[in-house]
Amino acid sequence: MADLAHCLLHHAEQDAHRPAMSDSHSTVTRGELAAWVAGAAAALGDSPETIGILGENGVEWAVAFLAAAIAGKTIVPVPKFFSDAQRAHLLRDAKVERIIATGSRSSDAHSLSVPIEPLPQQRAASFPEPAREGGIIIYTSGSTGNPKGVRLMSGQALWTAGALAEVTGATAEDRYLSVLPLPMLLEIICAIITPVLIGGTVHFDATIAANTGIGAASNIAEAFARAQPTTSVLVPQLLALYVGQLMEAGQRPPESLRFVAVGGAPLPATLGAAAAKLGLPVFEGYGLSECASVVAVNRPGASRAGTVGQPLPGLRVEIENGEIVLEGPPVMDGYLHRDAAPRRRRTGDMGQIDADGYLTIYGRKDNLIVTPYGRNVNPEWIETMLLGDPRIGAAVLCQHGGTGELIMLLIPSRVGEPWFRNASDEDFVQLVTQACRSAPDYARPQIVRTLSRETAASHALFTANGRIRRAEIARFLSVPAKSVLSAEI
């Protein structure tokens, strides 16, 4: 990625002493960052190989990524939130030849069957000339046990970072707060590549990122207050936590904030409204790893509630039989060990584009529920109505295999566990009825079930990083249906 080397040098020459990256351990200036990345890239060598990166969020992880990219390596981020079996599969599948372990050398790294080495610490004044362009392989956990490798070998991540910087008005004055795990492609783009392109600064909060990966709560309001960022990216659960903490403390977000993107899952309307009331500049977006993580995003001056915004300029988005189809530079090269993918990709997501180009997402095509009366229900549509409640960690709408009735499964968030333990059947009925009041009768759940987080985990109803396993949940919930809305505790 020669553009990254050029930008690192350019910004260092402009102001070598200006801070570029920081974490709880250190701060590096533009000049220090350029010298470290150049030295580490030279130390990694110019032979073509596949390198894994494993470690906590921080400056070292970012330097490892930049050095490997500039050295022409194929980079495979190794998520700490993957299970041991998933990590082992990832390393075998991608044929990772060595791992750069950053931050604290955890026991996870030493248990892996691949040579492990620390990030090179030497500095250099110039960047090496790689023998080839590298790329990124991102593993998506999906809903099955073995994750798939998405090949981004044609500059897709760099293209998306540039397009995002353009539409969001990013400048060198931006201070980005990184709270999502760096093995997520979206966070690599927003926390590493974009700041390097524009010369902005970034602060990595490793604690919040680690907690996000395992679904644990964090004091995110304090992190925002301390960092005083201008931009950040959150998933809806983190936004709900942030909004709840601000409301409980009677506080407002930092005045410095100008853009907070929200993605990874649908944004509940009630949560978006609560964020707006607090003065949080929240902008919902949509993307998938197979298209370098960002397809569309609302942005300052071009935002419409209930949509995920307009597509990035240069990316063609069409709707065919209700399905979103993409074509353009950020579309992946294909899945690892499979044939090359065409630049025109069917996403499997259902949606609609209005006359002004704003995209609305309805849900996954293969998740569509057809009721006994022939009505189509996208479960994500109904689930999102409940996920705005901070007490709810997961909401899954399924169909009873025998009767066709709609069953809503609710699992508490960590902060919602006390309420769930003490709530009555009637409390759950009222919660679901109130949340789904805007849905038509045919789409409302007839049955409510609740499970503890521990029970859901023991039955493997979710993947290692929290994705819904709908088929397993539907089988688990296939019990004699009741004719009225009721709750089973």
C-alpha cells in the first residue's frame, strides 16, 4: 500500500512533532510513527507471505498493520474474541506463516501452532520498496462454526477509507476514538487507514474494545469525556450503553463530537431518537466485509432517519427483486480457496432505494419469514424495535415449525439481568407489546420466551462474537405454541 507510506512521510514532513496515535501506554508523533512503521516494514522483509496480527487494541497493533501492508504482506487479523477452534481454523485456512503479537503477549498467542514474534522496534528514515502489493484477508464468523476468509487484495480497504473521508468531511483536525476491536475491518479502516490518509489523530481504548468483543459492559461515557474526540464508530449496543450512561449521570456528550457512525446491526429508532435528544451526532450506515465494510452511510447535510444513508460515491447499488446488488471498486476479490468473485455482488440483504438515493435495509433474504396467511416478515425489522431497550442484549424472532406462530426470544444484557430476574410474565408481555406497537398485527410475536445469557451460551445459540444462529434457536424454541402472547421464564 504505497499510498500509506506516502501519507505517513508527507504528514511527518509537515509537522513531525504533532501527535498521531495514542493508547493507555504511549503516544507517538507523526515523525515517530513514520520512522517506526518504516523500520518495522524493513525488518519484516520483502518476501511474499501471509502474516497474522494478534493483540490488544493499541499503537503497536496499528504499527504492525501499517508495516505489514507497506512491506507487501497479506495480513490476517486474528480476533481475540474468536474461539480457540475458530482461531486454529483461521490460521490453517489462510496458511499463516507467522504471527506478530502486539501489546501484552497473552497466553492465547503462545497456545497457537504458528511461529510468534514481537513487533520489530527499529526505526528507519525511508520505506522499503515491496516486491508486490499485499492485501487483507478478513474472517467473518457468519452463523456457522468455521469462519470464511474474505479476500481484499485490490486496494478495497484503501478505497473505502478515502471515500469515507470524503463524504464525512474528515480533516487533519479530527481526533478519532477507537473502541471497537481492531480485527474488525471497519475499525481498521476508520481507526488506522483513514487517520493516516488525512493526518488526523487516534486514541485506542483497549479496555472498551476487549469488553465489546466479549459482550461486557464498559464505562464508555468516561472514555469519551476523557478523549474529547471529534469522531468515532459504535455498534448499536455500545451506543445504547453510552446513551444510558449519559442519561443516568445527567450529562451531555463532548462538544467536540461531530460525527459518530453506527453500524454492524440495525439502529433501533427509539435509540436513535434518544441519542439525538442528548445531542449525539449519530449517523447510521450499512456495509459488509465482502464490500470492504461500508456500502452506504448517512452524513452531515445528507441524513435521513430510518435509512442507512446514500451509497459511497463510485459504488453502484441496485435493487433486484428486493435484493441489494453491488458493483464497484470495494467489492471483494472472492472468498479464500474459491473462484474469483465478479465485481457485481448479490448481498443477500433485502432493501429499497428511494428517489433521493437513500437506502433502507429490511433484513437478510434467507431470514425471511412467511406467515401461515402468506405475509412476509423480515425478523430484523421486529427485533430492532426491541433492541433499543438497554435491558435487552438480544432479541430473536422465529417461527414455530408446527403452527407458524411468531416467537420472540429475549436475552438480557448485563445491565438488564436484574430486571429480567424480577420481571413477571405480564412485564414481558407489556415490554414486547409496547415495543412492537407500530408493527402490523401479522408481524407481532404471539409468544415471548426468555433465556439467561448462560443458558443461551450453553446451547450454542450464538457464535463466538455474538451473531445469531437462527436455525439452532428455532429448533430450541420448537415447543408446543400458546395461543396468546405469553412469557416463559
